[in-house]
Amino acid sequence: MPNVAQSTETTDWVSRFADEVIEESERRAPGKPVVVASGLSPSGPIHLGNLREVMTPHLVADEVRRRGYEVRHLISWDDYDRYRKVPAGIAGVDASWAEHIGKPLTSVPAPAGSPYATWAEHFKAAMIESLAELGVEFDGISQTEQYTSGAYREQILHAMKHRGDIDAILAQYRTKPKAKKQQGQKPVDEAELEAAEGSGAAGEDDGSTGSAGYFPYKPYCGGCGKDLTTVTSYDDDTTELAYTCAECGFAETVRLSEFNRGKLVWKVDWPMRWAFEGVVFEPSGVDHSSPGSSFQVGGQIVGIFGGEQPIGPMYAFVGISGMAKMSSSRGGVPTPADALKIMEPQLLRWLYARRRPNQSFKIAFDQEIQRLYDEWDKLAAKVADGSALPGDVAAYSRAVGTAGGELPSTPRPMPYRTLASVADITAGNQNQALRILTELDPAEAPVSLDEVRPRFDRAEAWINTQVPADQRTIVRAEPDAELLKSLDEASQQSVRLLLDGLAEHWSLDGLTHLVYGVPKVQAGFSADATPKELPPEIKTAQRTFFALLYHLLVGRDTGPRLPTLLLAVGQERVRVLLGE
């Protein structure tokens, strides 16, 4: 490995973690690839909260890779976890899926209409596609393949041999169950599992405890395929294990040294993998910060397997504008694929890169996305002219590309709000959209829509999928004769001033100057007067004038920015609707 590179003088959290990870990797495994890890359970849609489990180590791994080190970013697909519950909000899923509860996720059929064979593959596929679009390089590990191939056999036998030590660690955190559960109340451990956002929130208990004592291993039943089993005996010398199934009554005795149909319980499985893979860095959700959580307990159990707990931050929740925090216990929450339909990968990467892992943030699916894009474009301009702060430059560079190169981008990144307005007004008419975009800036007119893609496509998708029908823009087919007839002299004058200036000002900048200038001229000021030169009532007059134009053009008080709307409607039709 090369010498440890010093981080640049920035305030970005990624560089600081990269420094720590390189130093820790050199201490633990000098000369070997740096290993960072994420864990995802494909028990349902893998949402934007889960994405933080991937983006945090990805950004750190990418920085380490930029410094010339070899890095492995492992994504452990927890597809051998039990199917815990039928998630809400999954199309094609009904109560009949409850018969599969307790089976491995790779043994459950995919939702109706899916091209994939299993539940796990169905939900993994969407995430894999999104990660590719986001530029995330990783090594995927299927836990079904690992367990059923016998890859963990020695680790399982070791855990069974040291089950007393594991039980003693877990016993420090166990709470006595209440004698009777009140109606509607959840046991503590179940509530924790439903809140879990980090890796391995699989809904498992911490072991099989029966008359024979504690065992950290759960067989999947040879009769019904479920994990509702209890180990009734185990012989360390012969590795003979006997179990019974509470679901179907099946019982059998097997040699664990030859048996590959079961897995270690989660609180033992996770630290076992840290040791097995040599993981140096792995973040975990804030739910793992509490005493007795998987991460805290795992830090003690990992020593039994001869390993060390990874370093890594607790990451905060990710929310959606207008929604409560996301939880993996609920269906219907937005996924990375949903976000990538309405925003470019660079913007989504930036949202995760610019905030420290312990800071919560929101991803906008509402009007806030327009402000976020404005902020992003301003940052891009500052980076280009050298005026951006070092930390902002670092976050921007991590958003636009990776150690492997820059992500594909929009050649002509016009303002998102402008593109959304054009998409809204033209309702899928590509020729109309190109005409309007051409008239926005005739001197720099795009030759085709490809120049403003994929941003235009994202804005169009946002308009079509996220904006309520009653907020969409529908231009009037005929003039509002009644409203035009009722206008007072001042209103009529304002409309005439606008019409008189249309031809001369027919561009985005020109129309912006015109619509803001009309109320100034009416009040006796120059159209070029600045806000500091004007009395406060001019703003009120401008708002009144804008509302009048919206009513005459689209029949409501508000709409897309007026200059864009005027260009979209076209000069001839604007003149008709304004009563000329």
C-alpha cells in the first residue's frame, strides 16, 4: 500500500473518516485491501433510509480509493433472514403471503407480476439497478449462498462450542418479559426491531432457548421450511443436533458439520461476519446506539470469533418532505428508484455527501425539489468560478463522480423549475417543449431536447407523478370574456402595457423584465428601477398584476413562472387570451 495520504484542508466528514479507516486497516491487516461493509435486507422495498447504510461507506471507500488504496465495499444481502411480516403497500401482496412467515426470504415467491423467482431477488434487483445509476461500486454477498454452501460451517461450530460465552454476554442485556401483554402493546424487542433502520433488522430473536439450554443457531425446518424451531440437544464432539418445529411438529437429528439449512441468530451472525470478512468500517443506524442493540452486543461477541468491531458512525434517519421519518416497518416509503425518477444521480449523491452521517435530512418529492436544484446549480457555479468553500467543493466533487470518473450528466443543465414548468405546460409534446426552450435564450438555443436530458426527463417525471392534478397548468382554450369585461381602467392599462411590449421582449430575460416592469411604469417609475428605489406598495401591485395574468391565462391565482408560461403559451395565443 502507498503511504497514508493526508486529507486536504477541508471540513468534509468523508476525508476524516478515510484517514481513520486507512490507519485502522494498516493496524489490523497491513498490506491488505481496506474492507468496508453495508448490510441490506430485501424483506421489502429498500428505501431511502436504507440507502444511507450504503452511501456512507461508499463515500468513504471512494475517498480511500482516490488515494490509491485497494478497497472492497461489501454489501451483504441478508436474504437468508426470515420472512417476518407481509409489508404494507406492496402491490400484488395479500394476506395469503402470511403462510410464508418464518421461511428464508429466498424461499418466498416474488410479488405477483414480478419477473423474478423469489421475494429477495425481486427487491434486490431494484436496489442493484439504482446503485449502478448512482455509481456505487460494491461486492455483493448473498447470505443464502454463504450459509447453504457451508462457507460459515467452522464459524457455526465455533459459536455452538462457545454458546455459554455468547449467552452470558446476551444475558447482560435481556429484560424479563411481562407476565401479560396489554392489548395492542408490543414487546420491547419487537418494537425495537420494527424501528430498526440499520443492517440486519431481520426480526430474529437472540437464540434458541429450551430445556436443553441456549443455542445461537436456528435450523430451518425440514418439514415446513420455517425457522419456528427449537434445538433440543447438541453434542459438541459429534456435532449431532436435534430440533423440533413448533409449526408443523417435524423433528429430526442432523450432524451440524454436514448440515447447511439454518443460520446463526442475528446478534451472533453480524459480529461473526465482521471477523470472517475483516470489516474495518461499517456504519449503523441510530437504533443500534442503545444498550443491548445488535451493534453494541456485537462489539463483545466479535471477540469470540477472533475479530474486532468495525469503526463507523451511527447514522441518523432520512425523511421525505411532507412525511414523517421513514421506517422499514412500513410499506409505501420512497425508494432510491423513486428518487432517481425525479432527480439526477448527482443531486441524490450530494444530499448524502453534504451532511454528516449523524445529521438527519429530508429528500424532497414536493415543491422543495425546485429549491434544492437551485441550490445545487448555485454551488456548481461557485465551484466553477472558484468561490465555493473547501467543504462544499469536496461534497460537490463526491456528488458528480467517483474515483472511476464522472457520472453521466446533462450537457445543458437549465434550471429544474424552468424545465418542470415547460413539461407541465406542454403535457408531453416534445416539439412544443423544444420550441419554448429555444425561445428562452435564442442566443444559446438547444438544438434538441437531448441537450437538456436527463434533467428534463426528471423534471417531466416529477410533474407527472408528484404534482397533484389540481396544481397542474391547463391553459385556457378561450378568453375569459367576463373577466376581461369587468377589468377597471388600471387593470386594462396594465394588460395593454404588457401586450405592447411582447414582441420586443420575447425571451426569458426580456419577459422577466417586462412583467416586473409593468407595475413600475404604471406607478410612474422606470421599468429598470431597483427594489431599493421603489416604495413597498410596488410589490403588492406586482402580485396583483401577476394574479390577473394567471387568471386570464390558466384560470387560477398561481402557476409556473410567468415569463416561462408566456413563452409556453406562445405570443399569438397570449394576445388572444389577454383580449387583444
